Amino acid sequence: MNQLTFREAIERTPDVANGFRGGLAAFGQYAGKIRVPDSRLIDGSLDIDASTADKYPQENRWDYALSYHNEVFYIEIHPAISSEVSKMIKKLTWLKGWLTMHAPEIKKLTATSKNPYYWVQSSNCSIPKHTSQYKAAVQHKILPIPIWDFSRIK
């Protein structure tokens, strides 16, 4: 059987079944934080946070999923300050658990050619390099970046 499309994977995931959006529409005001070499290769986007808020109101939910050229990336747009690093790690832990337990079809599409998890700073970054918070962000591979630029991600 062929792999599902991003849209089909979302539609088969009860928590987010109606959350598929074309292009970068799920990012709303933050669409400008995403850059890709060819917008025709965007398979769609999903606002995970908004779609799961009613079901997991007390959880630290991750923001978005973006499918680009048949690979899914997970992007959190969040203030990049030292005091938020532990919250971001909780969000990442929640996302990985949610994908495994509640969104296995989406998880199957997760990017393997590059790191699939990104923290995009909503404004300036203020996490000094000498701090334990900086080291924790590096350890979890979610050091904030100003823009998610597909041609520059690793």
C-alpha cells in the first residue's frame, strides 16, 4: 500500500481530523516565519495546538506541522527566552508522545532527511550561550532560529 498523503494522515487522526490547511494557512499571522525554495512543494499545514486544545487543555501542546515535499516538520513559534526553554522541552516531549499514541499516520510522514523539530523565535532571542538553558535547548536539538528556512535547515 502506498504511503498516505499529509491530508489523508490528518483526516485519519481523530484529534486533528478537520485540521488540514492548504499551504501555510495553519500558520496564520506567522506564515512569514516560514520560507521554502518552492511553495508548490508545500503539501499543507496543521495547527496542532488549536486542533487539540479542547482535548488536552492542560498540556504543553506543540504549535504546527508542515508537510514540505512529502516530509513533515514540526514548528513551534514561541518567545526565545531562557525561562521558556523548559516549557519548550515539555512541548517537544508532549509532541513526540502525541505522535506515537494518537497520530501514528502523521508520525510515519515525519522528516528523516533533516531534524524534524524546530523552535522558531517569535521575537528576538535571549538565551545566553553560557547558561544551562542554552545547553538544554542544544541537547534537545531545539535551539531557537529566527526563521524556518528549508534551504538552511539541517
